[in-house]
Amino acid sequence: MNSKNTKGVLHQMWTAKGAVLLIFMLFLSAGIFAQGKKQVSGTVYDNTGSVLPGASVIEVGTKNGTTTDFDGKFSLQVAVGGAIEVSFIGSTTQKIQITANSNNIEVRLQNDGYALAEVQVVSVGYGKVKKSDLTGAVSTVGADDLVKGTISSTEQVLQGKVAGLNIIRPSGDPAAGSTIRLRGGTSLTASNSPLIVVDGIAGVDINVVQPADIKSVDVLKDASATAIYGSRGANGVIMITTKSGTKGVSVTYSGLSSVGYVTDNLDLLSANQWRGYVRQTNNMDAVDYGGNTNWQKAIEQTAISQSHTLSINSGKADSGFRTSISYLNNEGVIKKSGLERISGNVSGYQFLGDNKEVKFDMGLFANIDKWHPIDYRIFERAYNLNPTIPVYNEDGSFSSVTGNIYQNPVEILTNRTFDNERHRLLGYFKTEVKFLKDFTATANISLEHNAVKGGTYKPSYAVMEGQTEGGFAQRSYAEFTNAQGELYVNYNKVIGKHNISALAGYSYLENIYEGFGAQRGGFVTDAFSYNNLGAGYNYRLGDVYSYKGKSNLVSFYARANYGYDGKYLLTATVRRDGSSRFGENNKWGTFPSASAAWRISNEGFMESSKGWLDNLKLRVGYGVTGNQDGIGEYKSLSILGVGNDSYYDPITKTWSLAYSPKQNPNPDLKWESTEQINVGFDFGLFNRITGSFEYYSKTTKDLLYTYEVPQPPYLVGTMLANVGEMSNKGVELTLNADIVKGDKFNWNANLTLGHNVQKIEKLSNPTYKTDVIYSGSLHGLAGMSGQYSQIIAEGYPVGTFWGFKNAGLDADGKIQYYNAANEVVAESALVDADKRDLGNIQPDLTLGIGMNFTYEKFDLGISGYGMFGQKALNATNMMLNDPNRLPAFNVPDDFLSSGITSSPKYSDYWIEDASLFRIQTVSLGYTLPLKYKNSKVRFYVMGENLFVFTSYKGVDPEIGLNAQDGINQTGKMDTTGLAAPGIDRYNNYPRPTTISVGLNFTLNN
Amino acid sequence: MKIKITAALLLSMLFTVSCTDLDEQLYDQVEDGNFGNTTKEVDALVGGAYSSLRGFSDAISNNFPTCEYVFFLNEVVSDEATIPTRGTNWYDGGQYQDAQRHTWKADNRMILSAWRYNYTGIAKINAIIYQINKSSLSETAKAPIFAELKALRAYYYYNLLDLFGNVPIVTNFEDTDLPTNSTKKQVYDFVEKELTDAIPYLTSNVVYSKLTKNVAYSILARLYLNSQAFIGTARWQDCIDMCQKISGYTLTPDFFANFATENQTSTEIIFAIPYDSKAGTVGNYMNSMSAHYNQKLAISAIGNYPWSANGMCAQPGVYSAFADTDKRKKCMLQGDQINLATGSVIMMDNGEPLTYTENLTSLTDAKENEGVRLAKYEMKAGEQWERDHDFVLIRYAEILMMQAECYVRLGSPELARPFLQLVTARAGEEMPAAIDLDFIDKELLKEFAFEGRRRTDNIRFGTFFGEWWEKGTTPAYRAIFPIPSTVLTTNKNLKQNPGY
């Protein structure tokens, strides 16, 4: 098949799906009625009216039976005059007589009580299973348990909610995202972010879905669960299921208004403290500019934010739909920053056929973000500027004092225009066809589109680039298309106590990215902003560009499940992935897994413990998964390209573009593979407490890294290759307890704990020799060009600080150090051999905790999260405590009393324990029931980020796990690689404390 | 039966839609097999060999991003220039202090950068030769192209011989075996043979910035001039002979015309690396590496001049080595720097006046304003970060000076006089009654100050091993640099230079 364009592929897929459908229809219409028997179908509900999947439906007195599907529906051939028996663990059994007229039977089972969690259905990729039948490590968070508040990026709803899942926001910038890490991350260069799957569509942007549209989130943690996603499963999988039409008709609204403010700034000298210092030291050169400015406060603002979501839901037995629209406008606490988003979602389903053999599902998600990236260089300047410099001159113009890294940060924020806009779109259409009684075929076509356009203007009067370029304008456009087609068949069969299911499928994915942009300087007037690039007269090579690339991924996958009597459960999966990004010699990879579970509590010999032990299940799993994100397109090939390699032709006296080889080709390039063993227990006690405990051990081989290769013979000094090996081992505990269950007062608490130990096992192989990789670059800090603070080396975790150990200050205020023999020496006596392990950025323990109280109509919720044991390099502090700074540059209050006289030098003097516990949200609500059909209104007040317990001295201890410069100038997180994690260097956008009031109502009809 | 039919159909459907084509499709780049077949494409390939002379910047050598790799290293270890630590700035792990004191170690990043600059250029040329070899050009058409590329490659090997001595010789792009060291003599012979073999194919015309016959003669002349230092065999007469083959150049009346923004019109420049801000060429900003942050106010009233880093300056004694009448003395900035907007002396951030002094407090703690600054190339208002002046590698004055030096060394100083006279007359200096090597050495300093070649002269004159400012005596093995430590780690076949 020719894969030249997406259209062709999609077209073929549509055609294929149509053909498959047609065949099924023909087959079904051929008639499947048998003599004297009748096909009956129906739906089973629990006592709350929700559909009940996995209920057993058996023709009385026979072995003829089935189980309800995930829509609670069943279909069975039954002798007329006979009866069916519908049962479910923990529920009463019902018997229903079948007459000639019986059809569309509705059965409502009365729930015994405890089994609710067991009823829960979990998405596992290309299908669902009951939580009780799971054999892998999967955590589920329902809509009610997601983090609420001023959410700017969807992953925030999971913060602290899943054991082993760390979500770290290195910044309070509403336009910045988070780093997501499950079980420690597995890669040096590749993305360590879990695969995001929305309604079965893999690899999409999590922000395509808004928090209000989420029904539940399932986090697949171990390899036995994620292996079905093969070469993309190594960092775990986050499966998001969105709300679709549920039974009944309802209209809901939720809205929130909030005020955010900065509580923590660095304590730098005020103008008066500065003047005091100058008087004391009798410094004749110091220039007092007469002002009184707190430069940190000068760039900050009080952030006013709001969000509103309105949704309509309508569901009947055969069809349903849901639409929602939401708007948010979250201001940032730094002037000019913020995020505005409007988003919409439409989804619906429709059953067709006498026995509902065919189901159509569709969904469309769309949103538009607008934001104004700020220039992160303002923070360093806000720390540098002399506090006596006023923000404005007397004539109202911005003050401007010449100096190195000394521009007025308020001017930088004010005099530049940055307008960015992102459009996200995800649409899918899914068809499920039941055939041959036990089979379901599914075809799912989806398209994700993500486009970002940017406009920048730095007017001729703006400092730095604006002035030197005489006005500088930039436009850019980039888009990404992710087209996928999936075709898979599920088989489900219950034979007595044997429960068999199987899945086989194929998927095709095509990613295309492309973009273009232009920039120009030299504008006669600043009137056009970035809207008329042609008006600029300064033009350079490289001022216009465009690019395009494509990759595809072809996969075959299969899964088999076997269960006996609900006690013994086995799962095996295999996926075979072929990726165009892989090298010629390694185009295809196979990712197998197997797991087993034993429900000990269902055994006869456990009868005596029934009074207190509701559930006890042991799970064991093993699998191999991959990570292919670190391989960009075309990395395996020997290619020629045009860079800024222009050359001069002395004959024509013109410049032309050279074509040069760009990289060392690596035809062996392939995915990183992670082997993981997981052992887990699930338990339920006293009808009150549920929980699970996991132990895992994973080893990642063929680590992708841009290794240094010797020159000669290599063309360039680095090469992307699969070399090293890394391990992560850990334990996780999840607990949920209904401490008090009463008519008026309820108290529920949940706790997640995670502990992970990471180690680099190997960095060399026969071809590539590496003793140590220096990382944690300090380049760009004064006097630290080409210097590194961390190592990646065998036997250590990623992010290990490596340097000199300090021995405190001597009498002259010089920092003293320990040499290798642990003798105290001066800085000048240090040699490389004195460097040592100074701790690392990996937390020993991560914790999430939540409590919910309800008393009659009041509810109170508290949630918090913590990370303990991780170290951070407070490079901001290191650079600010510099005796060379005063009087021109500001310093911390502490500096004057510290007596430091050494110039900044990297050592553990500046490494701090960054352990923290953050009170994330506290909310108090009051729910008012309305007379009308179960409708209700809830009012609430909420506080976010109310307090952080930490000993860290910087602005905030929560520092990006892989933020080389935290966030780049466009406000985008660098989510790949672990280049310079845990370094606080001038890039701390403060995290606001936020107080909000909100209103939710649901009107039912 | 029906089941089977359905299953078969279903399976066949699966495979009909199975697109399993995993070949990568390129849109904005080309695979190496598909390029180099037209004259234009060949020109674009050969042009890449020249553009690599400008150097590059990457994550390994996050240092100065240009051809200055070699320039900085050669300057900072010589008696000409220094990069003192100023407060917090320019410590950078002590790499510049080590360079000044001649105590550099194999992990010094300046040394790694110089190594990688040359070998990247070599590897690129090897790749281009491989590329053109695969093309449909006739063998006769290929021959002059290969000669030009190999002569350019010999220039890089000359640099490596000068800097590192015992370096591996790699000429085949397809050979990725890890190479072993060649001896200094082998590298020396290789450079000589490659250039000699190429010369018949090279153009005799004066073609700016291209590797012509004249350029090849000049590199050979340099090789013979330093032959005693390289391999212990003096070849003074060979140097003179080679210089005499060079034709088509004259000294420009104005010394600084060679360093002006539009220096490509100079009649003196034999080989240069062209730069052009509109062509997006990055680098060549050593003025910015030297001038104080606030120097821009002395260049433009509104400070419209790119950022400068307040780093490299002249060593004490260099400025005063120039007579005040010497026109070349203006290649340095000394004394009060005047703010064009106010007419008064520029103030530094600490409130003190920006007055460059010849002397420095110390290498480890120099004041912001200490040290006279490099200003040989033109500095002008409105200049872009990408500079326009070309980086001069070889100019005709050097050919004159080489001949003069060789005649002195051969014991005929009077034969040197006509060559020297041309150089000193332009500078406005008097010729001494008797010409000796010391005069030649001083004249080389003054004529070629901050042109990135002083280390080689210091070694040839032996001054390299004696004491000077902030430096004790230097052991003989330090005439070449150590092979960078990361190169040794990744290629176990290489041996470190003796002494290190």
C-alpha cells in the first residue's frame, strides 16, 4: 500500500471498515433464530441505576449462559417458557420467566453493599475489564476524586491521586504544563511521560480533554498492563474515559472565580537596606537612583481567574449524547501572563439492530488556547537590579540603567508583544458490531490536530533585541496531525465457571508535523506590530523557514484472558510494533507480557474470615514494553540538509547555501525496552477499607542517549544510540477508608505512598564507551561556562549532584572544602578527585493524602501532596550570594550577615533538601437540594496552595524534574530528557496561593 | 461454514488495510544517495567544506561557537593575550587560568573545542569526497574538486600537527574503525604530500577565500618555517622558495583595511573565512569577547552594539611594546572610554569609570576595567550579532615576514631588509641598523597581534618555555597539547601525548 498521503490511508480505512460492517450485517440478517428458541436481550442495572457489566445470565437448568457487556447488555437464546437467572457477586440473584413476548428485559439487581469497587470497570486498552478481574497494576480515579480548582492543564487533576505517579509543576505560569512521571521514569533522552489515551485514542495531548468532561482515569502502571501499547508503554499509560450520555436528562453548570497572589518572594535588600549598607561601608562608588523599588513585586500582579462549564446530557436505552462548553481565563501572577481557553465537547452513541448488535460512538473535542508567553529573563533581572532604581522615570518613561543583565524587567514585560494561540481538535468515530454470539468487532478511526501560531513584536524602543534590530517581528505556525485507524475483535465466552476472552487487532498511526515562520527586523514605524513583516528591511538568511516530517507506526496486538470461578485469573498479551523511526536493522519489535491473579478471599478455606476480609487478591505480572519517543524522525539515516551553512562565491560575490551531512547515521537505532515485574495485593477490610500494595522492579535496556563518539572517525561528536541500562525498583501503597459512615456524618480518607529507587546499571557497550556523562549544566551562569553539576554514571540515579563537599566558612568568610581524605582545604587546593556524590534529585517518598467530610448538607475536603528526600541545587542563591554584586547588584538579606567572601562556586554549600508537603486544596461546600426531580445546587469556597511545609530557602522547592531552563521562552515545558533536573536557576515563576468561590448545579428532568 | 467464511473475510480485510511500509519519507532534507549529480549540487557540497571553517557550536563544546576555537587557544597560551578571572566571571572551571599558567589538563574544554573544530572539518570533507565520488561526474571533472578538498583538509591537519602533534590521520568517510595515533613526522609528511599532490590541480588565479595554489604554497611555507619545531629538521630555504612562488598580492596602504567590515576587497589577504550578517554566518565576535559590557556606549550613542563579555585582554607589556608612533597600536583599546551620548567617561555598573589599564591586579581577581582590549577588527554602531568582517587566516605580510625570518636564520640578515621594510614602513616605524631574531620576534608580535598565531611563534623562538606574566617555566612536552580526555575515553586505541 502506498502511504504517500493521509487522505489515502484514511480513505482505505473507511472503505475497509465499511466492508467489514457490511459482512457482519449480511451475516446477521441471514437469521440466527433456532427452532423453538427465542433470542432475548436486555440490560442489567445495579441499585443506583447504573449499568452493570459482567453480571452472569444463565438459562435455568442448562449450561447456556452469558455475561453482560460493558454497557450492561446481554443477548441469549432461551427456550420459550424457560427462565433466566441474573446474578452478580455481592448482589441478590433474580430469576425472570421468558415468554414469547419477552424482549428488552430490564433487570435491576439489589446490591449487597460492599462490592461497588468491584463493579468498577477499568479501561485496559482495546477493551475493559471489571476491576475484580484485573491481573495487572492499575489505579483508577473517578470524576469525583479528581483535583478541583483553578486548573490550567488537565494532568493537574491527578496530582497526588495515584501512588507512584508524580506530577510536578515547576512553575506557577498558567501557560506552563507539568512533568508527569510514573515509577521514576525510564529514559535519559526520551520522553518520560506516560502515554495518554483518550477514549481509546492513543498518544493524544492530554489538554484536548477538559477536567469537566472526564468520567474516570485509569492509570496502567506495570508492564503486564501496558504491554498492549508495546513500544509506547514503558512509562505507563493514562487512560481517560470521557463522559458520554448517561441515562436520563440533565443540565449541569459549574463555575469558579478566584483570586491568586504571590506569598513567597526572595528576601532581597530593600532600597533602605541597600542605603544602610552603602552608608556602613562608606562606599563612594555606589549610585543611589533615588527610588524605592521591590523589583520582584514590580513584575507581579494579583491574578483574577474564572472558569465556567455548561453541559447537557441525554440518555435513553438505545442512544445518548452529551455536549459541553467551557471557558476559562486564568491570569498569572506575573504581569501579562495567563491562559484563556474556550473548549467544547460533543459525544454520543446509538445502538442499531433488533438485539443492539451494532453500536456507534463518536466524540469531538475542540479547544482554543490564547496566551502571552513572558520572557523568563525577567526573573534574573528582578534579582539583579539595584532597589533604588525607580521603575519609571519622572516623565513616565521606563528607567533604564546600563549594565550587564540589568534591563528593567517591567519594561521587558510591557514593551513586547507575544501572542500565541493553540488549536486542538480530536475527533473519533467508533463502530462496534456483535457477531457470532460471542464476538465483537470494533473499528475506530480518529484524527487529532494540534496547531500553534505565534506572533512576536519587539518595537524599536524596547531594550535588547528591539533596539538592536530597529523593531523586530516574528510569525510562526506549526501543526501536528495524528491520524489513526484501529480494527480489533474481542471474544467473550462463559462456559460454566470458565470465563474466556480474547482480543486481536491491528492499528495504523501516522504523525505529520509541519510548520513555517518568518522574522524581520528594521521597521520604519512600530505601528504594524507583527502584522506586516514585509515592512521590515533587515533580512538575513534563516529569517524564513519551513519544515515537514512524518512518522508512522504499524501494530498488531493480541490479548487472552482466562478466569476460573472468579478466583484464578490469567492474562497474556503480545504486541508487535513497526516504526518508521527505527533504524533499517531494527524496524520491528515484539512486546509480550503475562500476568496472573488469585482471589484468595473467594477460596473455601477463607470462609472463616468472611466477617472481616471482604477481598484479598494476589497479582503477579511480567512484561516487556518500549519507549520510542527519544527517536526523532530520520535519526537513523545519513542525510544532507541545509542549516546556516552558507558559503561565499568570490566569482559572483554572492552567498549560497551549502548542503552538508547532518548526523552520524545509525541503522541499528531502536526503541528502549523495559522489562518489569510487578507483584501486588488488593484488599478490602471490614467493609470500610480498600487498598492495594505493589512491588515492582523494572530494568530499561538499550537506553537512548546522544552519546559522545570519538572524532575522528565520526562526522559529528555525538550520536543517538542504544547503549545503557537503568533500573527502577519500588513499592506503592494505596489506601481508602470510610472512617465514619453514617446518616448525617461521613468521613472518608485516602492515602497514596510511593517509594522508588533508581540506578544506572550500565553506560557502555562494546561500541560505545562512556565512563560518565556530565549533566546538570550550569552554562550561562557567570563564571560557569561549560560547567556541570551532575553526573550520569553507573551505580547512581539520574540527577546525582557531583562536586565538592563544603566544610563551612573560615574566619575570612571563604567557603572551605573537604578533600578526598576529608581534610579541610581551601578552594585553591581542590582537585577533581575530591569531588563526590552530593545527593540526588530523586525523592525517597512521594505521598498524596485526602480527606472528605460530609455533615448533612455541608462538605469539607482537604488534599495535599508531598515529596521527601530529594535534593535541589539552589543556583539562584549561589549566584546571588556573590561578594562581587554589591552595590550595583542586589543581594539576599542573608548575604550581609552570612559573611561570605568567596565568589560563587558550585558545591554542596548550595544544595538543599527540597522535601515538601503542600496543602493543595481545602474546600468547604454546601449542597442545596432542589424540589425539582433530584436537582441540586452546591456552593463552595476553596483555597489552593495554602501552605507549603519545607526547609528550602528558594521561592519554591518544587523544581522541574527536567527543566534545563525550566521552561523555555515560549512558556513551553521541556518534557524530554533529564538534562538538568532539580536546579533552581532564576526561573522560578512563583506559584500563587488562590482563593476561589464556586457554584455547581445539576438540573434533572 | 459461515464462521469460516466470516473469519477468512475478516482476516483478509485486516491484511488489505495492513500498511506495513515503514520507509521514512523525507520532506525537508535529502538522503545522501540522492545528491551531488548536478554542478549546482556539487558546488553546494564543496561550499559546505568552506563553511565548516567557521566552526560550530554544540552541547559538547558549549564554548565560543566559531573558528575562534583555535584562535582563543593559541592566543591565551601565548605571551600576547590572557583571559583573567574578573570577580565571578570568566572562572569557568579554571580553564583560562590553566591556559595562562601553562598548567592545562587534558579535560580543558578549550583544547577539546580546538580538536573537534579541526576533526569536524576533516570529517565533513571526507563525507563530501565520498558524496562526490558516488556522483555521476567524470573522473576528470572530479580530480580538481578532490584536489581542492584535500588541500583544505591538509590545512586542518596542519592545525592539528601544530596543536596536538601525534594525531590520527583519517581520510575515508566509510571507515568507522577507531583510528590510532600517527607520529608527528607522519602527519607532517601527510600534510606536505597532500598539498604537493593537490597543487597542480589548483587554480593559479587570485580567488578570494578559496583554496588556490597561493594558499597551498602559504601553508607549505608555514610548515617549512616551523619544521624544526615540528620534526627537528630546519627547512628555512624551502620556506623562502615556497614564499617566492606566491604572487598577486600587495600590502594594503592602510593596515586596518585588512580588518574593516568590507575586508574582502583587501589586496593583501591570501586566505580568509568569509562572514556576512545577511548570510546568517554566526561567530567571529572576538571584539565582543574582549570589550567591557558598557563599551557599546563608546561605539553608539544609544548603545546600539551587540552584547560584549568583558573577557580576553592583552597581557601586561604588550601595549607598551608598541611605539606610540606605530599605527598598529590602535589594534588595542586603552585608557578612558568616552560615552558618545554624554562626552564624558563611561561608568561601569559599580560606579567606577571605564578606563582600560595595561596592568592587571592578578590573573585570578582582575578588576572589570583592567587589561587593554582587542579592537583589531572594526567595531561599528548598529552591527549585528552576526558580524560582517571576514576572519583573516593568511595575509601577504606574513609571507614577507617568513622570508625575512628565514634569511636572518640563514645568516643573511641584510637579505631580510627589503621584506621587513615594506612592513615597518606601513606601520610608520623605523628600521634598525642591524636586524636580529629579537627584532623579528617583536615585529611579529606587533604585526600579527591577536590574529591567533602567536603560540607557534613563541614555540619557534623558544620564548614559550620561559617565564612571563603569571607563568613560570614550561616543560618542553607542552609545546603540543594533550589529546582531549573524552576523546581518549571513547577511543581506547589512542595514546596520550608524551608527558601528559
